[in-house]
Amino acid sequence: MPDSEPDISALQKMLSAVSGSLLTSLLVTPLDVVRVRLQSQPNTTLTRPYTLPTSFANLPPNLGVSACCREVFWVNNASSYCMAHPSSALGTLNPPTSSPSSSLSAAADCAIDETRRKNITSTLDGLQKIARHEGFTSLWRGLSPTLVMAIPANVIYFTGYDHLRSDPRSPINRYVADAYAPLIAGSIARVTAAAVISPIEMFRTRMQAATSGGTSVFTETFVGLRKMVQAQGYTSLWRGLTLTMWRDVPFSGIYWWGYEAIRHRLTDLRDTPGLRARQRSRSNEAENHTATFVDSFLAGAVSGGFASIVTTPFDVGKTRQQVLQHSPNNTEGSRASSSKPEKAALRPEERSMPRFLYSIWREEGTAGLFRGWAARCLKVAPACAIMISSYEVGKKMARAMNEKNAERR
């Protein structure tokens, strides 16, 4: 059973979690933006020769527009749907009768090239393209809801985990073996935190998935969520919570289990193994600030990186299900389907979690399930390292301050 920490108040633990949340959000938000884009962008391959559709309803979702395609045909004023036309066809629905193939082919090639330039293929590619096409500050899109979400989530998560692990009255300490206590305590703490901040996370995910630039993204995302609530009720704000649980609960269990094991092993390498076996507290008073930071940083990075890779398929499913509502036709379709007595065909995103992930695997293979794993790992590993090291060092500083105050008295 871990030692209790009566010398650190709950408020001091909360302040330590807040400081770690601020630092982590500022540093890793760009990687999170790239991860969301990678997972939510269409999986459509444009090749030459490209046959232009005759019906607007069958337009490909990612036929792009560029400055070189100066004459384009907008469908319902939506930039996501366009048809590239040659100059001589401007203002007409039909292509010109004189040698249309070469001009249409050139226009289509131009749109295809632009789409390829904007499609994200890797983490570094995403950072470069988002900064180039949408502005450098777009890499921090969603930072405000991220901070609003991260601060209460980490306060609940870390202080809840500490309570379950260190409080002698905790049922984890009473009925669960010490070897499995981190796994159980981390899972319970994550369930509570995820349920509280799920609506904020949906707002952040949809805001980061938006490809349009400017300050209107926040307003458009808010209006989209309001329409969704009006059409489907307030419970729709927790859309994807099941997938979030499937991702975050095993992640937290694996992370804390691995973190404590690695942290203890690192301390054993530096200190006497017998001493460490008797003192299982993660913030050992014998450690200085540097040792606490290094051990917790390394343990958090390794354990967080491994847990993020294992749970990437659930992250892909969660992102796609939440971004589903970004489609302007989705609320109309939901109303139409709800008005019919017979069951309408469900889209893959609307199915249960196992069936949805199976459909991704069937259509895109294993690569589809692990799309964005590198961006997720590059984001999660340093985020876990920064967060846990800031939290541990903050607690150690609070303990030192409390001891000095006690000596003065």
C-alpha cells in the first residue's frame, strides 16, 4: 500500500495539475491539430485520367480548387464541392463543343494537383501545410476549448488517482493488490474525468477538424453544435463518449501501470533496491527535484507513448464519429430518418463501436485503424511526460514549502 500524503493538501495537488495542463496544452496542441486532420480527412485517391461527373450529387468530396483553376463551378455555395471548367465554358453548365477533352482535362488536373498539395500525409507534412495554407496560428486552433477542457479534466484525473492510490480509506488500497492498483485506479479516474469534459472535447475536435481559416471557425463550430442539440437533444453532446471510454480507460490503465513500474525501476537503478521496496510513494522525500523530474519525465514519455499506440484505433473511431456532425446535411438526414417508421440504413459512424472499427478495417485495412498514430504518439508521449513531471515536481515543491512552514511554527 502506498504511503499517504497528509502533508500535501488537495488544493496544492490541483494547482500542480493546473500548471502542468497549461504547459502541456501550449506545447502539444499543434500536434493534436495534425492528428485530428489526419484521422478525419477523406480517404479518396484522385488519379488521372479523371472523369468529370454528370450529376452534382455524385461529386467527389475532395475535388479541390486552386488559384490556377480560376473558373470553377460552385455547388450550393460550398467550397467542398466544385467542378473545374475551362475559360471558354465560364457561365455555362455544359462544356464547349470544340475540343472539350483537353481543356476539361487540364482543369481537372489542376484541381487534382491542388487537392494533393492540401492532403496531409504525415505529421511534419501536416504542420507545414496547415501553417502555409491557413496561417501559423491555425496550429493552435482549439487552444481555448483545450484549456477549458484540460484544466478540469486533469484536476479530476490526477487528484482522483492520487486519492485512490494514497488514501488509506480507498477501496483500491483495501481490496486490490498493489501490482494491479495503478491499472484500476487510473481507469476509474479517467472514467470520471471523461464523462465531465466530453462536450468540451467534442467542441474542440470539430473546431480542429475545420479546414476553413479566419476567426469565424469558433462561431461556425458553436452554431453547428447548437443545431445538433436542437435536432438531436442534449445527449448528442456526449456523442462518441463510448468510444472515448474505449480509448481513454485502457490508455489510463496501461499508462499508470507502466508509469509506476518504470518509475520504480529507474529509482532502483539509482538508489538501494531494498529501500525503494519499502517506500512505494512516487514522490520519495529522499529524491531531489532533478531526480523527481527526470524519473517522472522518462517514465511518463515511455509509458504514454506505448499506451497511445495501442489505443490508436479507438482514437480514430472517436474522432470520425464526432466529426460526423460537421457535415451540413447530417441534421437534415437525421430528421428525415427519424420521421420514417422504417429503419434507415446507418452510416458506419452511427454504428456500435466494434462494428464501426470493423468497417474501417474492412474498407481501409489496418492502416486505416492506425491512421495518425505517429502524430498521436508524438503528441501524447511528450504531453504525458510534461504533465506528470510538472505534477510531481509541483507536489514536491508544495511538500517542501509545507515543511518549511511547519518548522517556522
